[in-house]
Amino acid sequence: MAVIEPAAEAIAHTMCGREVADGFAANAGIVQDHLDGLQGRIMDKICSAATKLNPSKANEIINNLLAEYDNKEYYKTALSGKKFQECYDTASVKPTEEHLKVYEKAMKRLEDDFGLFLDED
């Protein structure tokens, strides 16, 4: 959810030539300890991939992304996610294996389900 939703905005901003991609924040950025560093990496990959799209393809992907979550029921059942401390080793500030798998699954879904082809790390 925290990848699919901001992807539409990131693609739109990139296609419009916006100089700054705001990024995103789980839980609207208002829940303590629910932000993490992978979000920056996600934005980078999405914006970079968007630079390779033509406007028609970008619009198609954006519409498909919006259809994924653009309904009232989606938000009634949305999970709040895990806290930073549950997703990272706080001593090394590195994501846990579980958190990396969630990230990788979401990024793969952008490619497989929506056709946004991302560069490798």
C-alpha cells in the first residue's frame, strides 16, 4: 500500500517535469515511528522509471494504480503498518530481512501488475 499509492503521484510529478518529488509518508506522516529510509529509495526508482515512459503509457499506469486504491472501502480496511523499530535493526539502521522482502514484493508488483519497469539496485 505504501508503494502503490505514491507511485501514481511520483509518475505524474515526473511526467509533468516537477523539480521535486515530495515523497510519501505512511499514515499521512502523522503516526510516530512509521517512516523509513526505503521510502526514499522507492521514490527514486519510481521517478527514474517514469522518465522512460511516454505520456500515454504513464497515464495508463497511473489510471491502473488509482483504480487499485481509489475507493472508500480500501481505506476502511487499510492496515497502519509496522513501526520503524519493527522494520529495522535500530543499532545498524538497516532494514530487516522481512522488511526488505515486503519492499521487493511491492516493487515487483509495480513491474508485473502495472508495467512500470524499475532499474536494479
